[in-house]
Amino acid sequence: MRTPRSTRTAALAVTLAAATAAAGLIVPTATAATAATAAATATAGAYQGLPNGTKQAKTLVIGVDGTRYDKLLTADAPNLKALMAGGMTATGNLYANPLAPTLSGPGWSTVATGVWPDKHQVKDNSFTGSRFDLYPDFATRLENADPANSTLVIGSWNPIAGNVFNGRADLRLQESENDTKTAADAVDYLSHGNPDATFLHFDQVDEAGHNHGGASPEYAAALHSADALVGQVLQAVKSRPTYAAEDWLILVTTDHGHTDAGGHGGNSANERQTFLIASGAGCTPGSRRYDVKPVDIAPTVLKHEGAPVDPARQLDGRPIDEIAPDAFDALRPGLQARADESGIPAAVKGWTHTPPAGWSIDNSRMPTGGVTEWRGWTFATDEFWTAAQLGQSRETNVRARNVFAVADSDEWDDKAHGAGQFDSTLVSPAYPVSGASRGVLSFATNYKIDGPQTGDLYVLFDNGAPQPVKSYRSDLNTVENLPVTIPAGATTARFQFRYTGTNSAFWTVDQVAFTAS
């Protein structure tokens, strides 16, 4: 659960000067350079401490803390639903322990930095051990790319401006859980100032979840109230005299969900539920996606504002318009409901053994029997697979998108089967390599061990003998980019992912691509 309100408020004393905390208002980045910049821009159109932006591209990111997507759909929330109707909505699930609990500190840090908690290292609301030095917030990256950017952060939960966006944003305001003041400040700066990129955070939905539960009338009422404040901010954007000449990207998201009874931090579907609403050029009205993640928000903002997204920064996210479905994602319409997995809700469709075109599964070494859904490599969704058994690290598979391939010896072993271990091989299509001497195989993967287990990757040229590329014998959660030497005269390359296990853990593979040169 989030730190109790009294404790959180007391903790803010370390982030604010005493006089500023008493005022409860403007918290600009406290550096001599910022003060000098503010003074220099005061005569160049600065408004209330915010430098005047110069870009046609404008970005507004709105965070509505603790919002469940299923409750948003049934809430009286006309402004958010209008954004959904006019743009794209993506749904998905967060991580859970051991990557990080579903708390606000890790959640908003993931949104701001574009990396998962295993990189930014925010594991709770204390922010102890955070690596914002390596993975700064997107406002800081914008300022580093071009100090002329005008960046504004307003947070009802004070650690938003005090900890998460703790770098070089031009102006950071902490509103001590006063959503009305947060909205009023945003309206003021958007109406009279000229920020290029704005992040604002509303807290009352999360408050209602803690105090009354995620299934309560009070939670629904808080959603309605927050929606009205969002509407005020959106109206301020549309009322700008320069609005018609500007290129606005508006993103709305949340940091976690809530249980029906209230609270979060665990790994239930209601706590892990997240969403992103995107409105702007290139967002197809009324569209729905399953492959967009919270880490994609930061690089999307950076790209929209013209800042380079350097691969050397090792961001986990990608600009939304650069995320393309892979072959596994095409399987979603044909996914099945549960067979043997009685703990998964009957309405959830999320698995198949039928591979996409060009792919195959070799189960010739698999014993008979076992849990049907997991007999050999399976194509599955997060909401289906993680529901098979909570708390066994399946919630750490954050780098997969939409439908992915998984070999899970632990779940397969939960039903009687023939003698022998889980032994299945996933086989890729044949990639053309004529005239090439080298290539790179890339894929997202999560390899987790909890007993006897092996993972081996092979390449076959022109259907020749399998040649080892890499063996997996320890936990790994990453995106692989593996070099492959192509022999002279080869015309095709095919890859095999062979997994064996005896009631161990799992191996996931997704977004497989091979580039030859």
C-alpha cells in the first residue's frame, strides 16, 4: 500500500525548504543555473516562473492515480471517454514483486523514466536506491536535449515533483493532495503561459480507493470528479489562442489499480491493471491496442518534442508510433479459454498451441498428459498466463508485448503426465541470408529458474545441423541482441528455442526479429 498520508506528508519536509513548504506552492528546481535561467527569460515571455516555450509540438501527460480501467469504463467520465473515442486506448498489466510492488513510487517512476523498476530501482515510496542519475525523467531529458524547452510538472502527490521529476524541469509545483489546486494551476499556466511539455497528477481516485475500496460508490464518484478536472484542463488547452497552430499530444495514464476492498501493492489483476489513452495526430479514433506499455510514455513524449531517443540510453519503452505487432500478436483473435486451469476466470481467452505462419513447435520429446494449456510451448497473454498462479514471478514478464511464447514446466507439471521431463522446441521461420556474412537475432525474453531446467538457442542454416547460439542457465529478463555468423553460401537461417524442465519455472520469448547484413 502507499505510505499513509500523515507519514507521506511528514516525509516531504526533506524535499522542500521550510518557507516553501509552508506556502505549499511553487517548487522550481533549486539550482543557481535555474535561477539564472528564470531571470534571463523573465523578459522573454516567462509566466510565473515558467519560461516561454517556442515549439509547435506540445505534450500534456495526465496521471490519474490509482485508477482501474474497468471502473473507468462504467464511471460517469465524459471527458476521458471523449478522449478515448477520439484517440487510442491501450490496456495492459504492470509488474509485481519481485520486480516491484504495485505502488505509486515505482509506477510513476516507470512512466517518467521509460524504464522498468529493475533499471530505475524505485521499489517503494521511499525512493531509496533510485537510479535517476542513470535514467532521468523525460522533462530532464528534454532540458538536456534543448534548454529552450519549457517543462512544467504539477503533482497532487508531492513526491511527483519532489522525487520522480527531481531533475531539470523548469517549474515543479507540489499541491499536497489538492486536486482542485492542481487543475487550477494547470489551467493558469496553459492559458497564460506557454509550456512545451506538461505533466500533471491527480490523487483523489487513489484516496477514494484507500478509504472506501475500488468497488465503492465513493471510488466511482472520485472518478467523476477527477474527470471534471481533466475537462477543465483540456478546455484550457483548446482555448489557447495559438491552439489551431499547435500540434498537441495528450496522454492519460495511471500508476496502478486497486482491490475491491481498497489498497494496492500486490499482484492481483485489479492492482496490476493499467491503461494509456493517447489523443493527437496519428492516433486512430476509437482504436484499441494491447502492445503499449507505461514505459512507452517517456520516449513518446521525447519523440513528439523532437528530442532524440538514443538507443545508448537503454530505455525499455519505444515511441508508440514505432511499436509494430509481431507474428505472435496476430494470434489474439483465435485465443482460447481455459481447459485444465480452473483458477483462471472462464471468460478470459488467452492461449493457443497453434503457431503463426512460418513458426512451428516440436513436441516430439514431450511426455503425454500434463496441464493442457502448457503442454509444450504456448502462445499466451499476460492476463491469462499470470492468472495460472500468482506470486511465482510470472508478473515480471514486462518486456513481452501482447501475445508471447512461453514454456512453463511448473504449470504443466500440475497434472499427471507420462514419464520424463518437459522438453519442447519453438522453431522460427526461415529467414533469408543469401549474400550476408553476419546477422543479429533480437527478442524479448524472461528466463526464470526454480529447479532443474535448461534453455538452449540454436541456428540451422539451410536445414543443416543445429549450431548453438546461446545457452541459458541463470535468470535473465532482458531484450537480447545476439550476433550470428553466417557461413558462405547459406541461403536461410532458422532458429530453435529448446526448453527442458522438471517442475521448474519458465522461458518466455517475444518480438523475435533477425536482420542479416
